[in-house]
Amino acid sequence: MLLKELSALASPLSQGQVDKLKQLTSELSAVQLAWVSGYLAASANQGQVVASDGAAQTSASQTVTILYGSQTGNGRGVATELAAKAQAQGYTVNLTSMGEYNVRQLKQETLLLAVVSTHGEGEAPDDAMELHKFLASKRAPKLDNLHYSVLALGDSSYEFYCQTGKDFDARFAALGAKQLLPLAECDVDYEQAAADWQDSVVEAVKPHIQTAGASVVSLAPAQASSSEFTKQKPYTAEVLVSQKLTGRDSDRDVRHVEIDLGESGITYQVGDALGIWFSNNQNLVNEIISGLALNPATEVTVGKEVLSLEAALTDKKELTQLYPGLVKAWAEFSANADLLALSEDKEQTRQFILKHQLADLVKIYPAKVTAEQLVEVLRPLTPRLYSIASSQAEVETEVHLTVALVEDEREGQARFGGASHFLASAEEGQEVKVYVEPNNHFRLPENPQTPVIMVGPGTGVAPFRAFMQQRVADGVEGNSWLFFGNPHFEQDFLYQVEWQQYLKNGDLSRLDVAFSRDQAEKVYVQHRITQQASLVWQWLQDGAHVYICGDAERMAKDVHQALLNVAVTEGGLTPEAAETYFEELRSSKRYQKDVY
């Protein structure tokens, strides 16, 4: 078979691996190809064991397969650390994203370790959807020879805590696989629990490798990422600009933020996100400390560090987002009957968390708490991810973000989101710690001539600004359509001049806008999609890729429903067939979402 004809269906490789193989071989000369062929043959022979009858057998049983499903990068990080620990023990490791894994290989596995997060309302992350669906289907094979363990990442603030991990664990068991360790559930502060599971599962694997009679082979170190800077080791960049995009009369404050990556060598692709580590606002820190009558200089222990209470609350602890455990702990600290009753009701607690911060707890429910008790019940500060709004083809060593300031007023007191306030109030030269979080499930089509439909109301427009910069740099014209929405044309048309210039130049084919409050009846992007149903369906029939970015709670669901309706009214599909149609588009990477 010619390599150009190779597909995942005709090989044990995933489609992603096939694509990488084709890309690599296209760059090699005949001599180089011959050398690689010999190298791979020798490697394959090394990976064989000799059976008692002298016949060579592939030693799949000696390989520890580690799969990860990750929406924000945490799962990938845990899986990568696990792979390093397993390799240090001499195990042969296959570390793969669930999105790159060929599900047909599953029945061949004997040792499988899965790390998976939960996204939205109990949903699998994008790269885990295919495997999740396969395991729940009638096509899933019996897994009687498989030993496995699952680590589930989640957020206890949400109703369906660690649901995807629970699903994987239950399905593996139902298919006959045997647990190496019980399901490990990890909350937002997952680092220690994940490390404990990694150490335990590496030990749990050992007897199964020994009984397989395999001579274990250590893999070469995993390929380095495109940058030495990571979530754990961010780069200290400088803010160049934090400029307000919305008008003076707008009811929202949206900022265009430009950050200088300097000599870091950091690279990113359009569709990626930027992780932002931030410091809590000093006024908020002071309000909490004074409200509890504590001494800011009191020493506290955070992990292995000893530092002042003020420093801990500024740079180490989450102050702007509550979680159920903190509400419950505060109810006990304060002995307030109302808060105690509320903390026992999951739904009431969820609603309370959405509208309150730690400072509100301190003010409304007075409690006697020591500095150590306070830092003990607070979650660690975590970075926030923002869709990148620029292409390096245009901005080079800069990275641009579109940031909506999260703000609210309660009882005359202003409350802000931690990262958005940090960025909105940043002045030129302000230091900010950053890293790139790749998003391989939000990429422009490989063929630049493929039509693209982009739906990005509000700050959801950010990655599409990056898309257009990249397309212009690549010399791509037309075949692009943007749906944008916000409350008011005059106050909230983000990057208006740029979009109009793209239209004028022919770089952008169509622009449909929905300014919801500029007329008596509210109009949103889903309404514009419905109005253009015939043309939308035509673009889909012409092979268009559809991208949605923005609010997951309402907008993404409404847009999805509008697209389903287009398939029904214009394509003549039943509602069930329409769902299947878009599921197939998603599987083929023609329907991609970046929602939050």
C-alpha cells in the first residue's frame, strides 16, 4: 500500500499518527527513508519476546498504555508526569491523547491507565469524546485481558463532579476489565492526590508486567514541547497594552490586552489559549484580613512554604471563586443556622457560589478563624485560560487577548474576577506569568481553501481575529463567514474597524451581526443563523468547517440548536438524523467548539 493511500481504518495507527507519518516521510530523501525503515524494523524486533516454541510474539503485554482526555491541559500534565515515573521504572510506555488513540487497538491492551477531566455539565472533554462514545456503544469489545485504573479530574463546584472519569471506570469494568486501583477522584487542587495515585499505580502495574514475562525496555525521553515554559514553570512577560474596546456608555468593560513574549522563544498556533497566573487585588486581600481581625504578618504554611498571611492570600490562594467545601467549612466556623442549612443543599450551594466570594462570607457570616485555618480551607490559586486573539504570523513575539472584566456590586461593594481585574488594571510594563496551552481541537482546516463559518459573540470573537490574521498572512481570500453579536452596535462592536477592513479587502466573505438591544425584540447570533439557513446549509454541503467560541451555558447550546434546525429545514433531515450529522462533523473535525 502506498503511504499516501494509508488511513487509520487500514492500519493500527490513529488518524493523527497517520498524518504525522505522512508529514515526516514527505520531508525525507530516498536514502533517509531507507535508514528510517531499517531503524523501525530493528526497534520492532527489540519489542518482541521469544515464546517457549521459539516463535516471536509482539510484546504488547509489556507496554503500559497511558491515555489522557484533557480540556485545559491538567489531564495531559498528570499523564505526562505518570509516563515519566513509569519510564523511570523501566516500563515501556505508550502515552497518547484519547483524541489520537485508535479505538480498534483497545482490545489488544493489557495495561491501561486513563487520566480524564470532566467538562461542562458532566461532558467528556473534546479529545475524549470519541473513546467515551465508543466505550458506551455496542461496538465496544470484551476487555477480559485488561487491567486498568482511572484518575478523574473535576471541580466539586459542579453538579456532575468527575462524571467522565466515573463513566470510563464503569464501562471498563462492565466490559470485563479488572481494576488495578479504585477510581481516583481529584478536585481543583489535584496535584497531591494525583501524585499519590501516580506512585501507587506504578507499583500496582509491576506484578502484571512481571507475570507477563516481558523484558521491559525504557523508552527514550518524551519529545520536548515547543517551549520550556509550562503551567508549572511560566514565563514572566510584560504587559504592553490594556486598552478598553467597549464604549464609555457600554454596560460591560472589555479589554484588548497585548503581552510581550520577549526573548522567550514561546510559539503558539491560532486556536491555542494563554494561561495567565495572576495576583489577587491588594484591596481585596486587606478587606479579608481586616474583616477577620487577623495580622497580615502572621506566618502560615502553604505546601512546603512558610510565608506571611498577606503573601499567601495575594499569590497562593483562590479568593474570588468559592467551592462547596469552603461554604460548608464556613458554615461550621460561623455556626450560622441559615448557612448551615444552605450548605446541606447542593443546588442552593451552587447558586450561592455563583453570586458570592470569600469576602462576602467574611462580611455576611462573621466567624472566628485563625490564619492557619483560613489558608487550610482555601483552594490554591489556579491560572485562567484565555483564547489567543492573534497570530504570530502578524504580531511575532506578542500575544493578544480579549478580556471581559468580571464585575459585580453587592451591598455597595464592588467585586471583581481575579484574572480579569488583574489584566484590566494592568499598566504598561506590568509583569505577568504566562504559558501556552495548546488546543488541537480548535484548528483551521488543513486545506486553506476550505470554507469556514465562525460564530463568536462577545469575547468569543477572540480566536477568530487570530484565524483571520493567519489566513491573511497565508494569502487566503474569501470562503470565511463570521457571526458576531453583542448588546449595542455603537458601544460593543469589538474590533469593528478590523472586521470591516477584512470585508472590504475580500479576506472575509460575509459578516452577520446581531446587536441584541438595538431594537425592541432581542436578536442573537442563533437568530442570524436561522435567517441565513439556506446559505449556511449550502456552505456545509460545500465542506465548510464550523467553529463556535464563547459562553457554554446558553449561547453554544442555542447556536447548536439553530444549526440542527438548519439541517432539518434545509437538509430535510429528521431531528435524530440532524444530531447524527453534526456528530459526524465533530468526529471529522468539521465542527469545533471552544466554550467556557
